[in-house]
Amino acid sequence: MGYFSDTRRLGISLVLTLPLLVAYQIGLLVVGFEALNGADFVTRMLLKLGGVGFLVANASLLLVFGLTAAAMNGSGKGVTGYFVPLFIESGIYAVGLGYGVLVVMREVQLVAWPAAAPALTLPPDVLQRLVISAGAGFHEELVFRLGLFVGFGALLTRALGDEWKGLAAVLALVVSSLAFSLAHFTAEPFAWFPFWFRLFAGAAFGALCWARGFAVAVYTHALYDVWVLLAHGGRH
């Protein structure tokens, strides 16, 4: 009961996602900054300060995680013990997400069901793809789900009133999912299939963030991207 209620809390979710953020940023030093996520505005700013600023920021994040996790463990909220169930739960959602979106697209006659599931492979640049997946999981959920969906939804609710809270949530979900899909085409030509797929995937991530919290959405996104990038060898 504690795990499911605690992971819906934003503060605990942020603590749980810090190790993924640090792993992504350290990964950038290993594989190169070609793996920098498009929504990662913070790292771009840190790089302007030089390598020292980048390393100090990551060391600070690790210190914050360690101290906060220790304090939470001491108060009875053993967040470090949440990582195993978090990975299991997020992994289940990640496996089902791609096929679930395809089912929706098939039902609304946007795409035919694929003839066969792609086989997972280990390409030579597997480490770079893992870093890309970690960055997408954290930063895209931070911008599009936590910022545009949750934040914009809260602003709409305040503007419209609590009686329109449901409508505000739906509008925020549509706007955030549309922005999430369109943002990918700043680096690639527009095409209808990936547009619709990302739109529905964005809606699924938004619903997951609302129902299960930010950390679950982040790790589901990251693990899903690992599957896509390894199975399809490219776009997510």
C-alpha cells in the first residue's frame, strides 16, 4: 500500500527519478553530446558554464538524492526499496504501451496490425541508445507531462473553476500530447504514422502520470524507448 500511494506523490517521484537523470548526464560524457535530448534545456545551460559546472551539478543531484533518501528511509518511507517494484511496474507498462497504441490506431483505422513483432537486437551503439532513452524518459516527461499536462491543467482549472476541472484535464492532455508529438518533427520530416503514434503515446503517458505518478511515467517512457530503439533501431 505504501509503494502505490507514495509513488503518486510528486516529491517522492522526483527523488526516485534523480538516479536516472544522473545516469543520463554521466552517459553523455561517455557517448558524446549527440545523445543530448531535445527537451533537455538545463544541460545545455550547464554546458555553457563548462565541464566543472556540469560535474558539480551532477554531484549535487547525487548528494540531494542520498540525503533525501536517507531522511525518507529514517522516517519510515524506504524509497530505495521502491526501485525494484518501480522497474517491474514500469516495465509491464512499457511492454504493453506500444502494442496498446497500435490497437487503438487499428481500431480507429489509422494503421493495419503489424505482420510480426520485431526482434530485439544489440546494435553497436547500444550504449548511446540507452543514454538517449534515459534522457527522453526524464526530460520529455518533465516538460510535456509534468509541465504541460499537470501544470497547464492546474492553470486551466484555476481559470475555469473547480467545476470545470475534468474539462481542464482533458484539454491539458490534448495540448500536451499534441505538443509532444509535434516536437519530434523539429529533427525529422513530418509523417502521419509517427505523428498519430506519438500523439496516442503522449496521451497514454499523461494518463499514466495522472494515475500512477511522475516517476512511473518517467521509467515507463525510458524503458519503452529502450525497447523501441533496440527493436526498431531508430525513431521513438
